[in-house]
Amino acid sequence: APIPGANTAMFSVVYAVLLKPLPYKAPDRLVWITQNNKRFKAELVIAPDFVDWRAQSRSFDPLAALAVYDTTVTGAGDPFSVRSCRLSEPVSRIFGVQPALGRDFLPEELKADETPASVIVSDRFFRSLFHGNRAALGSKLVLNNEPFTVVGVLPADVRLPLPSPFGPQIETEVLIPTVYRSDNARRDARGVSIVQVIGRLRPGVSVGAARADLAAIEARLPQPPFIHTGEQELVVMPLRDRILGNTGRPLGILLGAVGFVLLIACANVANLLLARAAGRRREIAVRMALGASRARLVRQAMTESLVLAFTGGAAGLLLAAWWLRLIVNWNAVVVPRLKDASLDPAVLAFALAVSILTGAVFGMAPALGASGANPNEALKLSGTVAPRSRLRGALVVAEVALSLVLVTGAGLMVKSFIRMYDHPAT
């Protein structure tokens, strides 16, 4: 049970983080746009550039600026910090997500002379601070000593783990509308705003074509005095890749590791089944002598193997639910989208498939071996002495080989982990 449970829990994490689509409309058309500054070693997109990109580009519909940062909530007991995002477009227009309660930012709010004092909050924030009370719509929320009005709540199944260049990729709890206009977009070091940009590609426009479009616009724009020519590299990538970062490879390695453990456990169980079948050889020989067909004996052995596999799989699901809760609560800040991990139908289908596959594959050899024995030879053998089996020896060799591979891989992972912390990227 612990081995199937570990595999199911690990697959739940991999499915939620890597395989499950982003919770937005047509997420494959969302791209992340930034500029990597080589001198400052940071992502620096200035608001004036965004304004010109939005006005001149024909590759996006729409193009939105955002700034992710931490804010302090006051006036609701002890002050606490939440991750906020200033957004220049309605949520429904850029992400294709309608609030579950209340309304979205209005187009006229995003064209006002002053930034509107309205906010949309996540479902988790709504339930933790306002206890899910619908009357909280229209109430005041004080962020950094500035009052805002709560106008909408995102759906419970929609989270916005928007990446931030300044901190961990944790869930965004509060969305604040922001207005960027060409008449007040300054290019000097005193008044420039640093933003990140998300674009929704128009139908038929590729990521490469969008990047070429923005690069042509950027080549015509004047640069502020603190940014020198050739210092910045324009980056346009799928939003999914930006959110996930480098988490794909470690998760794939961990899934492979628990897969190796599953193979070792299955080989061990197959060896035990072979030993059990060897102990029942006289019983099987008597049944064959009485007329039982080989197919009937194989069906019996396979049924016993599958019942064992399903029992282990069911117990593994209970352990997987417990382990998954520990994983989510322990490491949610480091791994993006980890909070979405759950035992959903895809994970349950995986657990069922693993149970059937392991039961069938590793129960087949004992079934065929037991039913293929010569009844005369089996009846002559002593009931206490099991005949030697090449297959059992091969399974033992396979277990040792897989264990060595697993131990070696674990050692290399630990070594890489230590080196990564001894020599962090700069």
C-alpha cells in the first residue's frame, strides 16, 4: 500500500503542476513578455514601452501590464500581508475568467483620469477575511493605508499564480486596476514604472511572430538614460512556461524515482507469488489430474493477483490522500500550482491503471509457471522442498539492479542539490 500511495501522490503533483491546463480561456494563447536587463540582472519593462507596444502592436488582443507585489491589509484585526497585482485590463478580457460574485473591472474604470479604487479578490481570500459573506461585496478593504472597494470575487477553481520577478510565485489574492497612458508615461529615472506584460495572441499569430513584432517596435523607441543600448533582451514565452519555470525536470525525476520503487516492489511481490505457487504445486497437480484446464488455473492465479493489486491500490489511495495533504502544506510556496493537486478523476484513473497493470503483468509469470508444471513431476516432489526457478533468480537480480540505479540516482540528486545551494545562480 505505501508504494502505490507514493506513486499516486506523486502523479497528483505532476498532473496538477505540469499536465493540467492553466485555468484560463485558451491558455495556450497567453504569453509572458519581459526584457532581461544584463546590467541589472533583472526583468525591466518600463511602462512607456508597454504603452507604445499596446498602441502599435497588431499581434495581441489584448496586451496587459501588471505589477505583482506584497501589500499590507489593515483595519481587519492584526495587519497581514497578501500578494497583490495591479492589472491594466479587465480579468475577463485577458484571462477569460468571469468573477463568481460581483463584477469585473469596467472598461471606463481603466480609462479614468485616476486609478479606480476597486479590487477583485480570490475565493480563498474572500472566505478567510469575509467568511464567504456575499454582503461583503461593496465593503472597504484597506491596502497599504489606502481604501478600496471589493467589487468581485474570482471562482473557487480559478487561481492566479502570477509570477513575480521579486519573490516566490505564490498565489495572487487581490487584483487592483491600474491605468497607464501615454501622456503621463515618463522615461526618466525619477518617474518610470516597472511592469510585467501578459498578452493574448490573436488567432493565427505564433510566439515567434509576436516577438518579431514587438522587437521592431522596440527598435524605434527611445530608451531612458539608465538603460544602455544592447543591455536588454526581449523575451516572449508561453505564460505556462514562465509560471512553471524549471520545476518540470525535478518533478519528472521524482516521478521516475517512485516508479522505480514501484517496479522493485512489484518484482518482490512476483517473487513471493512464485514461491507461493511453488508451495501449492501438489494442489495444482491434483487439480490438473482431475481435469482442470490450464486456462482455468491461469484465471484463478490472475484473479488472486488482481485482488491483491486492487487491495493494495485501495489502501494506497488512502495513504496518497494523506501524503498529498502533507506535500501541499509543506512546499506550496516553492512549487507553482501545487495547491491545485488533488485526487481528481484523472489521478483516480491513473491509480486504477497502475493497479491493473501491476496485477496483470507481475501475476502472469506465477500463473503461467504454476499451470505449466508437469503433474507427474509435481506429485513425485516432496511437499516441503520447492524446485529451483530461473525466473525467481532473474527477479532477484532485477530487484538488486533497480535498487542500485535508484540509490545512485538519489545520491546524484543530493549532490546536485548541495552544489546548487553552495553556488547559487547570480
